[in-house]
Amino acid sequence: MTTTFEDYTQLADRFGAVVDTLGARDWDAPSPCEGWTGRDVLDHVMSTQRDFLGRNGIDLGEARDRAGDGADPARDWHDHDERMRALLGDSEVAEQEYDGMFGRSTIGEAITRFYGFDLIVHRWDLARAGGRDSELSPAELDVVDAAADGFGEHLYGEGVCRPAVAVDDGAGRQERVLARLGRRA
């Protein structure tokens, strides 16, 4: 197995643990992402991974992973995650190079860094949609901060993050990092 596989599974396991705590009403509850429900957040995570892989010639299989109305979002996530693990466990897929917005990279690096950022931040969003707290570890906060730095001006582009929100001087690190992404903890 590749380091990419290990990195992905650690992120996906924590994300999936929150997915598994959500009940039927939570999926249709508002999330911290303006205008999005928990179901919309999950659909975003799955569809952006699928779209990225497809643009790079990697087939994730039949598009069963849409958290649409009436679906079982947790099952949809686990189906999607199982297929992601199968692909990323293949070093040829993980090490496949492509030219992206930030230069030459590999599929594995994009999934664990760019889409890993999504798995961390949207895990928190899903927990909040379900009325739960989700503590981000210091290492995860480092990842989110570094990714936000790397996005530069694109962080606040269309469909990425809302503008930063103000926090009190005594705010903890998680609150400050999330505020940078336009979220109120």
C-alpha cells in the first residue's frame, strides 16, 4: 500500500465516523456552508473527488454516490469510499502525474492534500449540520492552514470559501482557522 493510501484512509475514516453519526433529519439540516444542507456537503465531497479523477482519466465506476433525496447518504459515502480506497491502493493510480492549477502533481497528492482539506473541513461542517461538535486535531489545523496559504487568492474564489469572519482576541486556534474559511465555530 502507498503512503497516499494510508493518508487517505486516515482522513476518510474520520470523515466517515461523522457521517455514521448523522440521522435522517441531520442530512437535510443547514450546514455552515451557506445554502447547503448536510446532504449537499456530502454530495460535494463525493462529486468533486469523482470529477477530479474523471478529468484525469480514472474511472471511479458507476455514479452510485450521489447523496440525493431519499438516498441513504451514509451508504453512499461508504460505497464511494470503498472505490476510492481500491483506486488509491494501486500505486500506479496514486503516482499518476497530471498538470493542475498549482503545477505538476500526482493524483495521490491531490487527493490527500487538496481533497484532504475538504475531508477535514467538511467533516466539521457535517458535524455542525447534525448539531455536533467536531474537534480538529492540531495536525489537521496545520493542514488546513497550510492549504489555505497555498490557495492564496483562490481561497475566496467562487465556490471555495466565504470571506473570513472576525473572532474575539481570545478565540482558540480551531475557531480562528475556521473563521479564516468564513465559518463561525
